[in-house]
Amino acid sequence: MGFVDRSRENLLSKMATGNGHGENSPYFDGWKAYENDPFDASENPRGVIQMGLAENQLCFDLIQDWIKKNPKASICTPDGVDAFRDRAIFQDYHGLAEFRNAVAKFMAKVRGNRVRFDPDRIVMSGGATGAHETIAFCLANPGEAFLVPTPYYPGFDRDLRWRTGVQLLPVVCESFNNFKVTRKALEAAYERAQEAKIRVKGLLITNPSNPLGTILDRETLRSIVSFINEKNIHLVCDEIYAATVFSEPGFVSVSEIMEEEITCNRDLIHIVYSLSKDMGFPGFRVGIIYSYNDAVVNCSRKMSSFGLVSSQTQHLIASMLSDDEFVDRFIAESAKRLGKRHEVFTQGLDQVGIGYLKSNAGLFLWMDLHHLLKEKTFEAEMELWRVIINEVKLNVSPGSSFHCSEPGWFRVCFANMDDSTMELALTRIITFALQSKELRIQRKRQCWASNRPRLSFSKRRMDDIMMTQSLLSPHSPIPQSPLVRART
Amino acid sequence: MAIEIEQQPSAVGLSKVAASETHGEDSPYFAGWKAYDEDPYDEHSNPSGVVQMGLAENQVSFDLLEDYLEKNSEASSWGSKEEVSSFRENALFQDYHGLQSFRKAMASFMEKIRGGRAKFDPERVVLTAGATAANELLTFILADPGDALLVPTPYYPGFDRDLRWRTGVKIVPIHCDSSNDFQITPKALEAAYNAAEAKNIKVRGVLITNPSNPLGATIQRAVLEEILDFVTRKNIHLVSDEIYSGSVFSSSEFISIAEVLAAQNYKKAERVHIVYSLSKDLGLPGFRVGTIYSYNDKVVTTARRMSSFTLISSQTQHLLAAMLSDKKFTENYIKTNRERLRKRYEMIIEGLRSAGIECLKGNAGLFCWMNLSPLLEKATREGELALWNSILHEVKLNISPGSSCHCSEPGWFRVCFANMSEQTLEVALKRIHNFMEQQRELKEMMIT
């Protein structure tokens, strides 16, 4: 049943025919490569390993165990079916009180109970995706802008702009100071907007940061809050990775800044949250808007009609997150496992001198491969990225898709796979790094020598390789690797 | 105009969308709900409370659903008590294509409702969190801000918000009246289109609800064909909200636009889009299950991308995929649900008739369209609202005034009958009976 469009493009809205959906970004090209050749330990061991998806898969055993022990939490089980009827009719956009209470409690626990959240300020949305769009609809008119520190999550381009007509203007952050969000950078971004006669309505920060994996220190947060107060613009804090902080320094939420004596107009502060990363439930679409502004709470609640959380899911989450003992254990164990993953991964990178931003949160690492670029351009970054996907067989995300101002950075996710897959991914990276080192050395030699290049190994190089052999799996995914040849 | 927050003299404003009243909650449609919330009827604890007859919910067939769940808990949850193996996969699934098993089940369910007279391709099923989201999403795709959709009156009050609030799109009414049982005529279609043109408003489509809310009646085949002709001539879209398709009392009386297209070999299909949901037919409004079925590839692709803002919980998709692929269950459910709704309908019509009230001849839905125009002091909107107020506060029934549905003739009311037990319906009918008795006595007194 195929229906020919016959160029009826003019029959659809501008919004529908434009590129606002954002899927033409390279961020998604890697996914396509992965989908065409997905890694599977038994079926397709030479396939592309997905490292472009920021998912948290490390603690499902804990959750599955809880589900088994709590059949009442599901309205499909004989134990839980009594609640079916009431839940099935419940479509009140306030959401189940038990759900809001449980989420408020969870959010507090994640912040070490240093703050309290009011369940009546909790508004549902279709995931954080829905939350961001709704907030933009509430706070800004078409043509107005939000400032966003770079690098930032590519999805924002769609979520905040597509259907709202709102613009995103970058606050450029740079590697020389570890991509800190400085007052200077904020002022510069604001200035540029003024010059372009664009009205800035707010600043959007993600803390912990995607893709950096770092947290904002208290001083920076205070400075940000002070900035938005001065300019009288909103502050939207996406704290979706709050529970992924795995080592010191501890997470400081904007809600904690609100508790301090700081003179801040509370009506400007809004938090976006979700269970997709902290709990690993992206499929359940549990997005939350938490605003200190009553009018925004009311408005976003009305808008939540367009993206309510399924009452079946509210029921499950209410039950799970009110289990204090489970939640405390989960938060601690999840952070521990993420920390371990991060440690194994970074130690591997350390061995071959691959740089990365020091981080203590998130489901990914911000890797520095600029020394592997042919030249310091984004074209070279794309070229390197294509090599990584097609030859190293890893889908990582190029920094340019995050609007990073400097080429050569890549976000690499490490929490969406099991231990052995991670080891394999690490091996591929290490192998590639060593190969690239070789090639670079060769290229340098080419400049000096007039002879044709030959691959040769110094004694020191052989030592490095032999050491790395122990890290390589016997079934190296790169048969042409000189390291394999070196063995025989 | 930005919202001024009193306690903060220099407060930064919110958006125009936030400040507007297009969310529609100030309509009497919702005011009645508030009265109900403050004094809700309960058979034992509050027998003199307000009976909610303004909520189009289907509560007559829950036992069938509960029965299914009790017998199939493994299939519908994540596995047996001993082994919850599929949880992880389900919890991670956020692909906006939706679970294939669920889309297949939805397509098949939609086919069954239409007695197999239309075929639905699972690849054209786009999932949204409720029909509320589906209607808004389609509007974003089919129209630009400032453009209009033509909608026959009377219509579901929620459209004012769903089609207009965040989209900036306008609704231009296609006026229908009781002279021909509120059917949509080519004359009315043309008149609406011309009215829009006269104001320099670009019309992008027609949105019909079939079966109709609030009329509780299906649209006839000939009328559907006329509408399809009209949109083709004007080169605009047709959205058919078929959310009540499974609530038609007799299967053969519902003609879906899908059938009309099939009969014409899908010649004009790429301008047609169907909205569906499980909120009414299955009585699951809390689960937020809506779909868009479009015959236009570009619309399907774009709608799917936009559905990212409003995906259906994978947990719910999983449950319903199991339930709706159970042929025996769905066939029995559809048949039984129809029967029970028909019985309810007959009960309320009979009850109203014996009280001296006539309704529009209906054959579907969870409500009837009641004519109280003889009771109006003034045949105006104000007169209607005055009557509505006394019914709400004196008779203690929340029913929906026709004006909140943009009906051009005052005196009509939508009365829901499927969101309560039979006993409660009897209580409501008794109150109406008494009220009508009183009205007659009053009239007699005034004459003598």
C-alpha cells in the first residue's frame, strides 16, 4: 500500500518540511552505521560497538530483583491487578500523588538529602525531551533565545527549537580551562545576542554535563545564578545525570544554591529531570519539570496533557521509589559501578596516552584525539570519525555534533554495555591508538627521508607492543594490525 | 502580554503562549468538573452529591480487561515471578518507531473494529501519548501558525486547546444544526472555507470526529464522500478522529474514512490522516495510548520524529501488545463492549423520554446529545448557561452545555452515561425526572 507523494511538499507546514528535526546531523550518521552492522558477542563479533548512546545499563540486576520481589508494583500481576481499574482511568495531569511524592523523595536522596523537593511542584512530561520543549514553550516566544554552554547535547537543537521557534545561542567554553563556564563567556554570549538584536530569555545548563561528564563547582553555580539574576533571565538546569556522579567532588544542585542565603529571584529557576539516565528507564518516558515559579508550574502542568506519564508507569515508579532501603542501595551501588567502569576505561586510555577530560560523572568520557587529526579542522575531525566507525568499528560521537568550538574531541559512552564488550572496545581503541602512533611516526620520518616508507619497529616500540599483547584479545578485530604481524 | 507576578515588580515575563487563555480551562466544560470535584456523588458516603455526567469515559467493560490480566499475567508483565528477563530490554526501548509487536496489534485491532472492511499497515502507525498529543502533532505538521483547520460544530471542547494553543493555528467552524440532525453539508463546508478566505486565513484542512463527539452519531458514507471531494478540490488535508470507532453500538453502522478510500482505490489518500486512541474504546485514558495513521509517507516520517516529545511508555506498549494480539480476547471485547454501551444508551434514552426529553438519534459513543431547548427562557447562550447552572447546582448533575462545544443552537447538552454504574445512572435519571416534573408544574402555575 504505497502512496506517492507527488511533490506535495507545499501541502505540509514549514515546520514539517524544514530540518528542525535535526536528524541530518552527523550525530545520527554513526547510529546508522551501527544499525547496519551492530556488534553482537556471538552473532557479529566484528560489528560496530555502540558507544554513542548514553544509556545506563549497569544496574538492571538490582531492579529486576526488586520487581520479582514486588509483584504489586505491576498492575498486570495477580497481586497488583486490584489497582488496575483506578490507574487505567486516572488521567489527571497533576499525576498520582504517590508518584510525585516518590519522585520528590528520590530527587532529594540523590542530593544527599541536602534539599527537599515539594511534590506539588513536580510536573510530568514526555521524558526530558518533552520537558525541555515544554519549558521553552512556557518561557520564550518564537525568535527569542536561550544561551547554552558548548559543548552540549545535540538533542537540544531539536527539543528547544523545532516546534517552538526559539533559538539557541552558544556560550563558548574551551579546553584551556577544562571547558569551564566562565562569567566572561556568559557575558560575551549575551553581548553577541544584544548586537544581533535577539532577545535572550534564559540560560540552559546541564549539570552534570553531557558530554563533558563534569560537574559545576559551587562557585561557578553561584556565579551563573548571579548572572541570570542580573540580566533578569531564566535559568533552566538539566540535572538528568544527577545520580551518575561517582566520585568526589560531590554534586551541587541548583536547588542547593536556592537554599543558601543568595539573593535570587526564585521565579527564574527551573529544573528538568528524568529517570532515563539515573535509573536506566528511557523507555518509560518519565520526564519531570520542577519549577520554583508558580506560573510556570501551572502552565507546564496544563501543557503536560500533551505528554503525561502512563499511569501504569507512575504506579510502578511510585512503588519502587518509595522503597527507601532499595533506593539507598541502588544509588550507592550504581555510583560505585559507574566509577569502576570509568576507572577501567580511563586506565586503559592512560596506557596509550590518549587524553580525556578528567571527570567524575555521566555515562561517558570526553576523549581528546586532537593529536590524531591531520589538521586542526572539523573536516579532519569528521575524517577521523569515519575511520573510527568504519575501521575501528566503534560508534563514538564527534565533538562537532555537540557544537564544540575545538576539533578533535569525541564523546565515548561506556555504561551501555557489559564488561566484556567494554574490554573489547577498549582493546580496539588501544590498538588503533598504537597504530596511529606508528603512522604518525612514519609520516614524520617521511618528511626527512626520501626513501619509500617501511614499517619498522624499534626495540622500544617492540616492548610497548609486547606489553599491549597481553591486553589484546586473541581474536583481534583488526586482522591487518601490524601488531598481529609482529607476533608471527 | 507577559504575566505580571505581583510580588516581583521586575519579574521577567513568560511566553505569549503561557499567558494566553487558549488552554481553554476557563470554559464551563471544566467549571462543571470543579463543582463535581468539590461535591462528588457517592452511593454511600455522599448520595446527594453531584453526579458526573460530563466525563466521556468508558467504565462498562473493565471486568473483561481485569479478567484478561488475571489469566495472562506473564505475557503482559515482564515474565514469571521466578524470572523477570524481559524487563531490561523493555525499560531501554525508546525507539520512536514503537514496539513492532504493539504496532501490529494496534493495526489489527483497528481492522477488527471496522469488521475487516479496511486494512491497516503497521508501518504507518505512529504512536503518541494520547489522542490529545496526536491531534496537536498533526496540526503542527499540516498547518503553519495563523492558518486554519475547519471543524464541524458542535465539537469536543478539548480541540480548542489541542489544535490551537501551542501551534498558533486557528479553528474555523463548519456550522451544523438540528434541521438535518447536525450533518455536515457541502454548503456548510463551502461557507466555512469562504469565511476563512474573507479574513485572509489560509485553510489547511478539515478535521472531523467520526463517530462524533458530542453528537454520539456516526457520519454517513455519502457525507464522508462529499467531505473527501471537498478537501480534494480545495487541495487540503482531512483528519478523521476515529477515537470512538469501537464504541459504535452496531458494527455495521460505522463507516471509516479508510473504507471510503479503499473503495476509491486510495486515489486521494495522501491527504488523509486518521487519529485513534485506546482511551475510549478500551477505557484506558490513564495509559496515554494514541496513534496517528497517515496515508502520506512524509507525514508518517515527520510525525514519528515529532512523537519523540510524546512517546508511549514502553511498559504500556508491552502490556497492550500482548493484550491486543490476543484475537479471542479482542473479538470478544469489541462485541461485548458494543452490547453493553448499546444497553446503556437505550436505558438513558428511555429514561429521558419518559421524563419528556428528546435526544438526537445516536448510534455510538459514551454520551447522548440531549435537547433541552424547550426549557430555555431565552434561546440564547446566556439562557443555556443559566439552565446549565441550575442543573449543576440544583439537580446536581454535571452535564456539558452545547455552547462549550461551540454549538450554534442553544439548548443542547451532552450527557455521558458510560462512566458510572447502572445504579448511579438510575439515580441521575430520577433526578432529571423530578426536575422535569418541577419544570412542568412551574409552567402550569405560570399559565393559571
